[in-house]
Amino acid sequence: MGIPHQTSPEEASRARAWALESVGGLGAGGLDLLSKGRDVYGFFIRTLYYTFRGTRRPGAVLEQCYQIGNRSLVFLCVVMGFFGMIMVFQAGVQAGRIIPDVSQIGGTYIQLLVRDLAASIGALMLATRVGAGIAAELGSMVVTEQVDALRMCAADPIDYLVKPRFIASLIMTFFLVVIAGAVAFGTGMVSGQVFFNIPPDVFANFSKVSTGDVVIGTSKCIAYGAAIPIMSGYSGLTAFGGSEGVGWATTRAVVNSSLAVIILNFLISGAGYLIFD
């Protein structure tokens, strides 16, 4: 039999130090996350305040509606068009292995599209297109000291820069999701006709769409439209370190906006299931 290894006092001390360092690192990470969450919450509350009580600048919201809406429309429609074709094709292939009749795919697809897919997939695409643009623009203004100049003129950057983007995002996200969802429905219908011989009048089965589905889908549009400019604006206004800092702010905006969309999707879907199902 071998002689059991006995831990020396030095090894035990190093193990305790490593354990304490690991716990300390986890604690510091948790505290930093809570601090960032508190800052984002305060940023959101100030944005809401200036939305109703801030200064009015004619044309600012319309300009941002164009930047967020018109310049994202083609990109979003192309993505959702291919998404609709892929979803119906894959659903038909998988369902055809179980049941011989796949004519009811349209009703289920439309329900999922209204309840979740149109808003969630569209918002994730907007997080990459709109979120990156907002963070890059505001981050560039921070590192070139334009934001400091606004503060010297007694103008709050949230009121002057974030509020118009927040209002425009709330408005345009809803319309973009509706239009992109219609495109996804149309391409899905074409896919069903071409690959599975499902007639368009059979595919367009809206009987499974309930009031709860519409309410949940609309709630997601509003929540996502608010989350993307908040997370992106916060990332942009907290940028530092020159052009490299702008790059990090843009990356942070896309990641945080996408994560916010996923978390909100879970929360709203859960609440909708408890209320309507």
C-alpha cells in the first residue's frame, strides 16, 4: 500500500488563498453586474422623464424615424423573407415524417409568427442594425467631446440625444415588425405551395390566432422598441478611450441589446402564458 499524501501547510495556504480569490472574483462580478443594472435602470427612468417633460425639438423624432425605420426596412424584410421560407420548409419536412397531412402548418406558423417569431427575430436584427448605429454615433460624440459641449450649454445628453431615438424606436419597431412579419407570412405561403402543395387559402388559416397572441406580440414590440435604444444609448454615452472605446461600445450595445431582447421574450412569454393560456 502506498503512503497517503499529506498536504503541507504551504499547499493548504495556497488552496485557501485560491478559494478566497475565486469567491472574491465572483462577488466582485456580481456587484459590478448589480451596479450596471442600477445605472441602466436610472438611465431608463431619466429617458422616460424627458420623454414627457423634456424640451421639444421639431423634426428630431422624424429624423430618427427615418434613420431607424426606412434604413432598416429592406434589411429586415430580406432576413424575415428567408426566415419564413426556411421555417415552413423545415416544419413541413419534420411534420411529414409523423403525419401524412401537412395542410395545417399554415395556422400554426401564423400563430407563432404573431405571438413570438416576428417580434423576436425582427428585434434581434434591429439590435444589430439600430443598436450598433446608436452606440457608434453617441460614442463618437463622447470621445470627440461633443457631449461635454452639450453639458456646458446646459443640455442634458439624454434629453437631446437619447429621447428622440427612444421615441422613434418605439414607433418604428412596431411598424417594422408588422411589415417584416407580413413578408415572412408571404414567403412562407410560397414555400408551402411550392414544396408541399398547400393552397394559399388553406395556408392562410388565422383561426388559431387569438386575442392573447396579438396582445403578447404587441407587448413584445413595445418592450423591444424601448430596450434597444436604452441599452445602446447607455453603451454609447459611457464610451471612453478614443476610437477603440467606440468599437467596444458598439460591441457592448449589440450584445446587451440582444440579451435584453431574449430576457424580455422569456418574461413576456411567461406572463402571457399565465394570463391567456
